[in-house]
Amino acid sequence: MSDLQLTLIVLGALLVVAVWLYNRWLERKMLRRAALLAPQAAPSAPLEKLEPGLAAPPAAPAAIAPGFLEPDLPLDPEALEPPVTGSVDLPLDIEEEGDRAVAALPTEWSDGQADCLLRLEFVAPVPVALLLEAGHDWAGSIDKPLQWLGFDEASGHWRSLLPQDEGRVMHVAVALQLVDRLGAVSATTLQAFCAGAERLAQHFVGVVELPDTDPVLARAQELDAFCASVDLQLSLHVLPSAGAPLDGACLAPVVAAAGLRPEGERFVAAEADGVEAFTLICRAAGRFVPERLAESQLTELIFSMDVPRIAMGTQTFDGLLACARECAAVSGGQLADAHRKPLSEATTALIRGRIEELQRRMAERGIAAGSVRALRLFS
């Protein structure tokens, strides 16, 4: 036998052993996690006296535990203490003793309301920058927002992952947003998302649990229908009366006093936390420059608010209405509804009631108006 043949035989044997050890490690890891999910044994009942020759009744079958990557995994640190066993495989258990309890993911992404969440676990820590670079090819082709989260071993909390992140992670969660104002996620996008996550797990030697896509797509369609039913972007208009233009010199002090600031080609009123409350768009015969409002002659004012994105809907509407009425009064204009018909008190009451109804329905669905989730879905 030549030296080359002997070398190839040795290398082949080493490769087989390495693959066996890796598979054994994964098998033991999954079994250990599954064992932690099994219910604790109930207190033993008093022993029954058996008649001679009778066998003991068969034991009840053990409960089948869910997969260790399922979102309902109990993540209490004490519950994840490794059980004491009689036999120990030293090379494998030494690695497993380094495992830490992984905190529960933020509810915003993990409760399944608005996202499809995939969790990945790698054999060894992976540099965040390298991980996101590897995911860039498939993530760039997905037409719904993605949120990357990683478990920080030092702090014991999940954090957002960014390309400039210099850390390493073993536990990663990727959330695909199911709905935005362009509609529900498509089957093609969802399949690309799952396939991309699976390639990441293979590339960096890890595991990922993929969902059945049909229920996810059905959930996305149902959520999209709900969002469409509560999506209200209302507007009020101030129109010239008797054909005379609206004088910007009269309007400028009112706009400033209401706290509206120029932003692009419009004015924006913000809530106390800086979130946009309502906007004002000024129309003129020519190009309008917000900074030159006092010098302008205007043909129309349009006040708008985005109901799902505002926490205090009726209060914000009252502020918008007060500003619009003041602008109409000082400029000699007429306040009108979205159809450019004179705004009556009855219509105002209907609008206010509609805002209350929609925001109540959103709260009941777990998508509070103005919340982070609402801002994501209605974007």
C-alpha cells in the first residue's frame, strides 16, 4: 500500500469521525432541550399492593415536548439547569455546560401578530457583520421589512443587529413583516425568506426551524384585511370664498402659533414625543415655498392626519380642527370636508366618532394606534 493510499484512508477516517461527533453533538443538544420541556414527574402515589402473579400496570406515555426552537419554549433560567444524569460523555458535555439560558424575545416580533419569526442557533459564535453580509443577497430581494435580532450573552438581552456591529452571536432571530400599506407578504417572498435563513444556518453550521408557509400566508391575508378596514387618512380643506386668494401674511402667524414647522413642501405639527400629529399643505398658483408663506397668495389649505399612526386620535383631530378654523377665519376662507363641501357640526361629530371606533378596534386587536407595531404596519 502506497503512502498516498494510507494518507487518504486516514483522512477519510478522520472525516467520518468528525461528522459523527458533530451529529452526536446536535442530537444530544436537541434531546437535552427537549428533556427540559417535559413536565416534571408528579409526586409519587402510594404503592399499591399487587397480588402474586400480577404485573404492575403500564406506565402512562411521556408527553411529547415541542421543538426547542418553538416560541413557547420556557426560558426561565432556573428551568434550564442541566439535569443530573448517571452517564456523562465528557467531550460533548463540556461544550454543553457553556450553554446559557436565552431570554424571551421581545413580544413586538415574537408573538406572531405582525411577523414571521425564524430563530437560528449556531454551533459557534458568528461575527454579526459577516452574518449580515451573508444574508444581504437574499434579504435585498425581499420586499417586506426585516428585523435582525441577536442574543447578547454579556447583557442577557436581545438587541438589534446592524452591519457595523462588531460583536458575535450564537442565537439569532429574523422577523419578516407580514403586512404594510402595499399589501400582504407574497408566497414568493415568504419562500425566499425561509430559503435564505436555511442557507445561513447551513453556511455557519447551525439549525433553524422553518414554518409551514400556508398558515403564515393565511394569517398575513387576514391581517392585511383588518388593517385596510381601520386605515383612515382624513383631511380638511380651507378654500377661498368669493374667489379671493388666501393671504399668506394673515396665515403665517397662525401657523407659527400652532407649532407647525416647515418640512419639505409642507408644514408638520408634532406631538409631545416628536411623533407627527398632522400636516398642512399649501397650494398656490405657482410653486409654493413654506419659508415664504407670508409672501404667498394661496388657492387652498389641506390639513391631514393619519389616524392609525397617532396615539391620541380625537385630541389630535381637535387640534387640527382648531388650527383649520383659525386659518379660515383670519384669511376669509371657508372650512370644508374631504369632498370640499362646507364642514358642518354634524360631520365633525361623525369624524370624531369614526376615529374613536377605529382606534378602539385597533387596541382590541393588539395594535394600539401610534404604537411601534402600528407605525410598522401602516407605513
